[in-house]
Amino acid sequence: MGEREKGLSKVKERHKFLQGNLFKRMNKASTCYATSQEKNFADGFFAGFQLVAEKMAFHVNWVLSYLSFFFAISSSFIFSFFFLTL
């Protein structure tokens, strides 16, 4: 095996090692986060999604209540104008 092939095989081995290391660290980090949040991995993982959904629901409800109030006020003006023109 020539010098070039030896160098390439070392690069490939190093790449595999680093890639495996990265996956191990990601797995460990997600497991630690999940267990610190909840007792179950799935509960900890999905707790973030649930929190975001609750925040979005709050804002959507606020916007809808604002729009319904605006619609009620504007429709009352329209109806009062209609009756004044009779």
C-alpha cells in the first residue's frame, strides 16, 4: 500500500471515529436532557413540543378574541348606521 492510500485510510478511520463520537455525544445529551426534564425519555423529549404548542395556542386565542371584539364593534356600527338611514 502506497503513502497516499495509507493517508486516505487514516483519514477514513479518523472520520468514522469522529462521526461515532458525535452520535454518542448527541445521544448522551438528549438522554440527559430528557431525564433532567422528566422521568421518561419520551416525556422529556415531547415536553418541549408541548410547551411551544401551549404558547402558540395562547397567542392564537388572544388574536381570535381581539378579532371577534373588533368584528362585534364594527358590525354594531354598521347596523346602527343602517337603522339611522331608515
